[in-house]
Amino acid sequence: MNIIPLFCEIDDFLQVYEKQIAQRQLPIPDQPKKRGRPRKLHTSEVMTLLVAFHQSRYQTFKDYYTKQVCENLRWAFPHLVSYNRFVELMFTAFVPLCAYLSTRLGDCSGISFIDSTPIRVCHNRRIHNHRVFDGIADRSKTTLGWFYGFKLHLIINERGELLSVWFTTANTDDRRPVCQMTQYLFGKLYGDKGYISKKLRETLETQGVSLITKVRKNMKTEPLSVSDALMLKKRMLIETVIGQLKQQTELEHSRHRSVANFQVNLVCALIAYTHQPKKPSLDMRTLLK
């Protein structure tokens, strides 16, 4: 995506966001002026560069900032700061980035898909020496083996748009955050066998959501309509979305040096995906024929 329309959209959002935050804040008595120079790089510029990094082909933000931004984008950002100073400014944009991501979510159409994916923070051989996420990350196991890190839970619609996002430690049961993630959804939610739960299904029914999953080999098969059986086969759509997130953005890597910037990187990767012009999707008109 061109960096100019990206900046314009983020800057327009930030103006509305800052106005709403100012209206909700309590009045602060007169305080002495802060010492030091005011920051030159605006929050909207910081947010734009963080999102644009995930749309580039650079694997590290340092290379992107020093080689691409400082050399080729000074015409757009005349008040650039040093790389070390920019790293300090990253977390100041975390809350606005989360708010901006919420505005980029799609609309529920009654057909949704849910899945989770591991977010590894280091190689398994370095778990005992890892310090950045010590006491925060956990171990867990997937079909591909053990990993150390976190889990990203996603719900998408049939157009490949993000509907809900949740972030947990690696050893969290996939079914635990489902109720919170589906608060504003309706219709049918398709998941894999990891979401099988009678209690969860009954709870979601009270929220207006029907959870539909495949059954295990030792379970009695349940009657499914033709459309539900077809949608279960098309559940691979969310796996395609997760694959694009990991291949086309730097969603997962082992170079994090702080928990705060790890969170910023995760949110920016999701925002970059929402700006993707062509997302994996299902042609419902063809499927329903």
C-alpha cells in the first residue's frame, strides 16, 4: 500500500481519537511546564511507519528504518529521529494502535470461522536461556510439536476479514476465550475439534451463536445440514489467513528485546493484514448453487 493514503487514514483516525480522549479526561490543574524539547515525530507518523514495515519485504525493523525510511522517505517524514529514539517512541503508540485495529475489523455476516496459531518467541533449544519473556511465555504443543511463546486466536468472516482477535499464553485452552471473542457476533461459528465442548456450545447458544465442529472418532456423529457440512470443509480459509499473516508480515520472529515492542509488533502486523487489498475469501454465490 502507498504510504501516503496509509498516513492520511491513520492521521484522520488519530485526530478523532485524541478529541474523544480529551473529552473524557478529567480537568487537570495548572502544572509547571515540562523541561526538554517537544517531540518532533507525531504519533500518527510513528504508527504509519510501524504498519508500513509489515507491508515491506524487510525482515527487521532496524533495516527498514535505517535503509528505507531514512534514505528514501525523508520527503514524507522530514523530522525523523534516530533509530534508538524511535524504538523508545514505539510503545507510546500502542494504545492508539489497538484502537485503530478495532476500527479495521470487518462486519459479521452470520458465517464465521475460528482458529488459533502459535506465536513462537524463541527456538526450543534456547528456552532455558531466554530472558525477554521469562515468567510470561509458556510451553505448549501443537500438531507440529512443542513450542515456547503465546497463542493468537482469530475469528474471521467468509471474506477473510478479521472479526475478533485475542491473545493468550501458549498453554491456554483454545475454548477459554471464545465467549469473550463472540460477544458481538451472531449466526454460525465453525471451528476444528479443539473447540468441542457441550458447555461452550450451550453458552454460545444463549449469545445467539451456533458452534459447529467436526467430531472425534470415538464420538457419535451429529446430523449436519448440507450447508454446515460444506462450511466445515471450507474452514481451511482461516488457516490460509493465518498463513498469509505469518508469511507476508513479521508477525512471528525471535528477535524481540522487550515485551512492550512485541505487543506493538503483533498489533501492527494485524493492521497491515487488514489493509491488504485482496484477502482470501469464499465465493458464496458459487457454493450455495
